[in-house]
Amino acid sequence: VTLPDAPPRRALVTGASAGIGAALAEIFAREGYALVLVARRRERLDALKVKLQSLHNAEVSVISADLSDPGAPDAIAGSLAREDLPVDVLVNNAGYNQRGTVPDVPWPAKRKMLETMAVAPYALTHHLLPSMRAKGAGGVLNVASVVGLMPGGVGNTLYSGVKAMQVSFSEALHVDELKHGIHVTALCPGLTWSEFHDVDGSRESLARVPKFLWHTSESVAEAGYRALMRNNVVCVPGLFYKAAVVAGRILPRALSNRIAAKYSRGVR
Ligand SMILES: NC(=O)c1ccc[n+]([C@@H]2O[C@H](COP(=O)([O-])OP(=O)(O)OC[C@H]3O[C@@H](n4cnc5c(N)ncnc54)[C@H](OP(=O)(O)O)[C@@H]3O)[C@@H](O)[C@H]2O)c1
């Protein structure tokens, strides 16, 4: 089972304006893929487009879209069809957290999280799989999180739930698409340097977390790219997080819930 070798191959990366998504876009460009960059901040995407064109001679298209808008995935699929931009690899990466207990965050804001991280990845997969199947090759890389594989801890109800869904979705999609030559991987990073913790306001409370627990967006993206090429179903970058996932499976769930609650209490 291989991805198509001969150009033109094209990868669509959501959340390409920062962090892990920008790093993934750069890797796909380096590996000879054409790119479709999706996020809300057009000026960031335009700047990345110029960089990828000059560094890697990549063909790059930009779609500025807010994935929390329920119409966004259909509009993206429509514009790909109109512009004749077939996609070989879909990277569902866009995401963020809004910490707080259930009543702390207004429901419309939580609905937007669900649209961005649950509905949009599913809808884009729905729209883009048929042409991959027709080619008998392709890939879907879902950027989930290590919290999708363990208890979420305090103030993390929807985020950890959505990340668990992304893992579960990827695992089922992986088995469904094997016979169609489509690789499917859930990338499950731990703490990663990016804008994520500025967006969710937890940067300060995480300042005392030891440095060895932090990965760079680039190293996480490289691990995810390699895992997708090998068709590994779940990729957890870093030994510590791999061990934490194994420990979480061995320990009784009630105990790992208590540990997660203890260590997440100070994160705001
Ligand atoms: N950083 C971590 O510690 C960590 C750990 C595990 C998993 N992850 C996951 O990794 C993924 C990437 O996060 P990151 O760490 O790279 O964070 P980041 O630097 O904040 O990047 C998030 C990206 O998502 C995009 N995005 C957010 N909301 C969007 C929306 N409504 N519509 C379209 N695009 C949207 C942002 O673009 P615009 O703002 O321009 O729209 C940005 O490009 C997320 O799914 C996150 O859950 C991160």
C-alpha cells in the first residue's frame, strides 16, 4: 500500500497558519507535494505560501475558512472541485481548547469547538475520500492528542472527548480504507510548542512543566508524516508520552482518572 509516487500529489492541511499544521505543510512541500492551506488568518497562509514556493518550489493554494462555520467543509470541497484541485492527502489538524467546566463556557462557543474539531474533519473526509478511492491511494492524517488516549482531567470535558473521538474515528477509518490503499493515522502529541497554549490561556500555568515534556511542532509533524507514510494507525511522539499511554492502559481506569485530575488541577 503506497501513496501515489508521481507528481502531482496534493495535500490539504487545515490549521496551516501556525504550529503543527504549518510544520506539516512545510514537510509535505519538501516531499514534493502541492499544498492547499486552510485556516482563518489569510495573511499567515499567504506568507507561508510565499515561503513554500521559494524554498520548495511548491504549488500552493490558499483557502481562508472558519471551520466552526457549519457550511465551511462543503464550501471548501466546492472550491477544490471548481479549481480542479484533487487532494491525495487530507490533514485534519485545526484545533484549540477552551478550558473550563461545562457551565463555564457558553454553549455557542463549545458548539464551535465541535464544528471545528469533530464535524469539519468528518465532513472533509467524507468529501475527499471518494477521489482517493478512485485512485486507489491516498492518506488521512488526523491530528488528535495524547489526551484522546487517556482521562482528560479537570476542565477538559469537551476537548478530551473530541480528541478521543478523533482517535476512534481514525482507527475505524484505517480498517475501512485499507483495501482502498488509503493510509489513515491519528497523530497524538503531548505538550507541543505552538500558539495552542496562548490561545487557551494556559501558557503561564504550564511554565513550571519540565522542558523534557515539551516537543517542537516540527518534531511532532515529522513523526506524524512518517507514521502516515508507514500507515501506522496511532502515533504518539516521544518516549515519555508512549510510556504514559501504556501506563494508562495497565492501571485501573479509576486510578488513572485520579492521577489525571491531580496533575491537571493547576492548569488554567
Ligand atoms: N500544542 C499542543 O500541546 C498540542 C498537543 C496535542 C494536540 N494538539 C493539537 O494539534 C493541533 C494543532 O494545534 P497547534 O498546537 O499547532 O496549535 P496552534 O499553533 O494554535 O494552531 C492551531 C491552528 O488551527 C487553526 N484553527 C483554529 N480554529 C480554527 C477555525 N475555527 N477554523 C480554521 N482554522 C482554525 C489556527 O488557524 P487560524 O487561527 O488562522 O484560523 C491554527 O492554524 C490541534 O488540533 C491541537 O488540538 C496540540
